[in-house]
Amino acid sequence: MYALKPETTEDWWEVEALYDLCFAPGREALSSYRLRDGVPPVEGLSSVARDSDGILAGAIRYWPVQIGMHKVLLLGPVAVHPTRQGEGLGSALIRDSLARADENGWLRVMLVGDEPYYKKFGFSRLDGVLMPPPTNPERVLGLNAHAPVWQNVQGKVSRSA
């Protein structure tokens, strides 16, 4: 059993260590990290999952970004400790946090990832939305990408002001 809780400042370095473990070296060189530089994650949406002993098992973060004048949430990274993968924890983190994002009035959520995995959460390719290079445009996904809230949302993704 896991407890999903909002990430706190005390969780920060432990979450960073989990991301280092789960992702390739140099993860911070990815273009999505340029959108996060100097911008705090969205409070109340970035979460951690801990087991009954308080051991960190997974984490998810969200960042505010802009596409033109439109405010958008950038989901990621999401990670589950290798010894806890395959238990549905990543899905639980995503579903729980997306529900809270909706409750908090976020209309648009995007990410960079594999569409075959993220389509079960309602994500599909966002046409006309450009992440900084060298991001593969086929990996730029939006939640309910064909919904009216995405109509006329096109252009470069930039850091939140």
C-alpha cells in the first residue's frame, strides 16, 4: 500500500535521486529542463508515493509553461523506483495528479513521452505545438488534444513568466 502526498521541500533531494536512478545520465540536458530552469514546480500537483515504511517509491512533477498567451501544465518527470515498477504506481500517480489538476482549473496538460503508453490517460499528439529542439514532435502529447480547449493553441512552448 502506498500513500500519495504532495511533494514538499523536504522531499526534493530524495526525488531528484530517484529521477537520477530512473533516467539516463544527462537527463537535465533535455530541452524540457530548460523550461523548468528557475521555475518552481506547481504546488499541490507534484506528488510523492511512499510505502508503509515511508520509503520513496515514486514521484511526479508538474511545471507551468506557456504556449503563446495560453497557460499549460507540463507533466514530468514521473518515475517509479525500479523495484516497485509493474505495480500500477505510475498510473496511480498520473491519474491522481491529473484529477487534482482538473479540480484546480488547469485546462491544458501536455508532456513529452510515448503515445502508446500515455494514450490510456487520454493523451495524444499535439499538432502545431513546438517544444524546444531537439524534441521529436511526435512525442509532444496533450491531454484531450482534440478538445476545444486546445483549439488555436499553437506555437512554441516557453517558460512560464
